[in-house]
Amino acid sequence: METVIRYLSALILPGLLVLLFTRVTYNRVIGLVLTVALIATSVYKGYTNTFVLIVVDAFSLTAGFWMAEKMKQRAINKS
């Protein structure tokens, strides 16, 4: 059960963090860098211990980065 929670968290949380940090800093690259720093800390502390989990994190980061770009385009089109 704990493994399932880890994989679901790795699939959802990094993407949401990219969106959150992008929203706060108004820059999607800085949002991505801050999220990567948090994941690197997680790997260093030993919470992310398998290669597959790191790949799932990377996929979620990519999806969050893409969604941040879409969010930016929607904001530009509203103006």
C-alpha cells in the first residue's frame, strides 16, 4: 500500500508544485527549478529510492511545466 501511495504522489505532486511555484513567482522556469530542488532533496534524504520513481517524478515535472505554459497562454488570451 505504501508503494502505491509513493507512486501516486510522484505522479501528481511534482506537477502541482510546478504550477504552484509558477503561480507564485510568475515564472515557469523558476517554478520548475524550485520543484527540482525539492525532489533532489527528497532523493538525497532517501525518500525517493528507485529509478522508476525518479522517472515518474520527471514525467510529472514535464506535465506540470507544460500545464504552466498553457496556464500562461490562457492568461495572455484573457487580457
